[in-house]
Amino acid sequence: MNEAKKTIEVKVERTIPASQAEVFDAWLDPKIPGNPWNMAEKLLLNPHVDGFFYWLIRGTSHYGRFTEIERPGRIQHTWMSRSTSGEESTVTVTFQKKGEDTLMTLVHSGLPDTDGGRGHEKGWNYFLDIFSEKFADASRKKE
């Protein structure tokens, strides 16, 4: 009898001082600091529905397939790596208008309840801190 493996979900939010479209586009642009693609040692990125990505960082390979892209509100893709025990998990990023800012919410679901799976919370917080700081710096320069 197959026993279902326990999974967890990680949710990370940031309010970004920019429009939905700017934040959405920046999240998919490898030149922008703070999105995962920016720090890749090797990157293959095809951000279209059914497009694949391969992302190598610190010697660890990550793979996935984009399942939803609805500009400027939502991006969803699968995510597999050694830290997901080779199992497919799902990353959903939403961009919601919040006054002149954008509430960016990243939910990574289907992660194994292991040290590797739980480590994604630290990883996503790390990236979103850098990403939101990039916009905060740009916003301060405009003032």
C-alpha cells in the first residue's frame, strides 16, 4: 500500500513599490537582482506556458515547467531539485495591486516535509528580500 508523503507549503509576501506590470516583468527578467534567475550559474529560461527552465545555483540543479502565465497577475511553474527529493512541487507567484504598490505573494506547495523542503522558506525569503530592496532603492532615487 502506498503511503502518501507529508508535504508542506511555504508562503512569502512582500509589498513592492512599483506597478503590477513592472514587478511581474522584473520577476521574469534574469538581469534583475533578487529573482532566482539572476543568480544562476547556468540558466535556460523559456517563460511561456509549457516552457521549461533549468537553473543551476551553488552546484544544485533546479528544473521546472511553466503552467500558467497571466500578465500582470500570476505566474505558476513546477519546481524540482534535490531539495524536493526529486518530486515535482509548485511555485505560484501572484501580483496584486495595492494602492500604487504591488503585493507580491509567492506560495511554494507540495514540498516534502524534510530539511530540504523546509529550507525553501529561507531561500525564498532571501530572494524576495533582495528583489523588494531593488525596487525600494529605485523608489528612493525617484524622491
